[in-house]
Amino acid sequence: AIVTAFKSGEDTYRHTQTKLTISKQQLASTAQTVAFFQSIQQLRQKYNVTYNNFSLTENLMHVAVQASSSQPLTDFIAALKNEKRIDVISIDK
């Protein structure tokens, strides 16, 4: 009888703990994403390149970049290769 009486409270407690765990994961993921975008923005400023187009899906980032000459673009690409969250870089034009 005692276990049955506390079942509702226990279910609520477990449900709340699950929500807290999910919230912590989301906050950590958001912080990592913000840090990534800040580092990409810093690279843009450091190498003086311009983003003409920027799109992001879950696993793919597409950036159209313009530079005044080939050297800043080369340096920018080299810096992107050092980013931890970037696995592959593909250059179209």
C-alpha cells in the first residue's frame, strides 16, 4: 500500500529528472554551437574574407566566401582545416 501511494510522486520525480537531463544536454550543445560560430566569425575577420552565402543543416555547412586575393582565401581555408568540428572541406570554384 505504501509503495502504491508513492508511485505517482516517484513517476513525477523521474519525469522531472529526465527533463533536466535533456535540458542540460541542449544547453551544452547550444554553447558548443555558439562557440563554433564565434570562431568562424573570428576567422572571417582575421583573414578579411566576406561570406556571400551561409547555410547550415544538421551535418553540413555551406559557405560562399569572397576574398580580395588568393592568399587570404588560402589562409582562411587552412584555418578552417584546423577547426575541430569541421571534418571535410570541399571547394567548388
